Amino acid sequence: MYLANNILAHALRNVYWVLGGACGGKTTLAQHLSRKYGMFHYNADEMMWPLKQRASHAEQPAMARHFTDWEEYFGRPADAYAKWLHDMEGEAFGMHVVELIRLGADKPVVFEGGASAATIAAIAPHRRVVFLAPDEDVVRQAYFEREDKDDMYRLIQTLAEPQTIIDKIRGMVIEANHRQLLEAQQAGLPVFPRGMDGCPEDMLKRVEQHLSGLRPDPPADASAGAAFNGN
């Protein structure tokens, strides 16, 4: 089955795309947009586990792959590890699209995650896309300090060569970020750099100015709220 880009563009017309490398601030931005503008926050990383349950070895071999233990998982050569992550992202995109079309039928959606820059450029207006690009120093300092990496970091400490694994993952992330940034630039996506001395509030302001069609969620009716609180 094939869907033309113009059909996908129409079906995904209520989706805003927050793309970029690890440590770029995607989650912070998507949460801000969701709260301020009443958008559904779709976190692609958090959706990966439930989507894996639908994967088949024939159609989504990377998503369906099983590992015998954590030593096998983290002990792979960096290039094999990175290729697996890249393949999973590509296999999952069609599943994400199905969910985004469903969710976007009722309200705007902000997608946070990884996706092919060329694909997004073909199906989304650039005024609905941002690509956040952290520099290497941000990744080196922040990657394992993030709350969502706590469990991974503790697990790695129980393995045979934890520092080797940590260094490998940092290197993979930096290399992947470079590749994704190049692809975003080649696709003409709007890029927002993030450095160590960057101001998050300034980034949020610049992104909001770039994105089109944003309208703050109206406040709840005060009288209705007072009546409810009185009961």
C-alpha cells in the first residue's frame, strides 16, 4: 500500500513536529507547547514499547528483535547498535503516523521524537516543524544526567565494562546528532541550535514565533469553576 505525500500531509495537518538530536530540549519544548496551547503531547520514545508489541519479524525486524541479556544489548559494536536504533526509528514511523492521524482528528498534536528529515519535509509545512540541534558539549554533559536515563545508567553500572559502554553510547549519540543535523539542513528544515550557554526561555520564544497557527488554550470559565468548587 502506498499513500502519496499530499494525502499524508492533509491527514497530518493538525500535527506539529519537534525533531532533533538527543539533549536538544525536545521534551521541554513539547511539554510547553502542549500545556500552553492545549495540544496532545505525543512522545515517540515513550510510544516505542507499546508499538513494539505490534511489530512482526517479517515487517519490522529491528523492532521485533530480542536480545538474550543486557551484555548482548549494550555490548554490540557501536555501528551495529546505531544501525539498529536507526532502523527501529524508520520501522516505527508508519505506526506513529496511524496514531497521529487518530489523535489529530480531535485536537492539535505535538510530535516529539526522531523521524526522517526528508520525509517530514515532504509532508509538513516548514512553519509546523522545528529541529533542535545541541552541540557536543551539551550531549557529553547532559545525556546521562537526564531523568529518563537514570535506569539505563544504573543498569550499565552492573555490567562488565560500564565506562566503555558509557563512552560508546555518548559517541554514538554525538555521531547520530551530526548525521541528523546534516539531513535536516539538506531537507531545508528550520534548525534551532542549543549550546551550553543557551537560554531555554529564549529558545521557547523563538520557536513559538516560528510555528504558525498557535493559539493559547482559553482559560476555563471562572464562574463555572467557582460553582464547581463550591460543591
